Amino acid sequence: MHCPACGNELKQMVADEITVEVCEGGCGGLWFDHFEIQRFDEPCEQNGTILLEIARDPSIQVDHTKRRLCPKCRDIVMMRHFYSPKREIEVDECPKCGGLWLDAGELATLRDQYPSEAARHEAAEEYINEILGQRLDEIRAQSDGALAKARRIARMLRLICPSYYIPGKQPWGAF
């Protein structure tokens, strides 16, 4: 496999029984297969410290605006998106295989952002409430109003049509 950022040949490195492809001697980037990053993205996961010190060539300049091809799928252009609610780290993700490419230093930044997965989820909830909180409250109010209206209609229909007239509810037969 070749590095999507600088074209260097990726080398395999084993960390916590997981093989990660690294651009050692090149740009210093990391390739994680689908869901592998979850084993290394928190500071309490000491098994990932070996991935923080990848030797890189300082003369290699990476163009972060260039679209990158997946090193595993080869012909698929990866999607670039923010990895966390703080929006400090942009990762490249393959839409086909789900692998993630992190540029040099991004894993260290990612590990420094949140102490645990619970803290990351809490930050995401706060961000969603900050952005959509008022609109979600309006939608909930509309839904609660519609639910109350439906319950009133159901109560009225019970008076008009008792349950023993509903087909299949009576022991003596159905109509």
C-alpha cells in the first residue's frame, strides 16, 4: 500500500495486537482499518503510544487541500470530515472500506481532546444542543401537541365504539 499523502510505501507496525500501516520515513501519517482507531484514540489507552512517535522526513511537505485516494481500495477518493465535536482534526475516510487516514500529529491531538469516550459523547451532545437545541424543543412541543390531540380523539372513539364491538375482541364471534 502507498501513502495517500506523499506516495511513500506504507510499513506495517503492530500495536496492541493490531497491525496499523504507517508512513515511516515519509510524511508520518497513519492508516487505520475500519474501527481500529477506537483502540488508540484515548489517552488512557497506553498501547497506542508507539504510534505517536513515527519517524518522518521533515523535507516532505503534504498538500492538505489535495483529494486523496484510499490506500486500500486504490481507486476510491476518500471523504474528508471532522473527527470530533471540537472540529480541530480533519480525517480522510474511505466510503467503501471505512478506513481512516490521519496525518502526522493528528493522533496525538485526538488523544489530547477528551479523556474518555463518555466525555466525547457528552461534548457531542452539548454541540448538538447548541446548534439545534431550540429547533428540537419546537419539534418536541409540536409532537407533544399532536400526541395529546390523538389521545383525545382516541378517548372520544372509545365512547362511540366500545372495545367489545371491535372485530376479534369478543368471545362470541366477530363480524
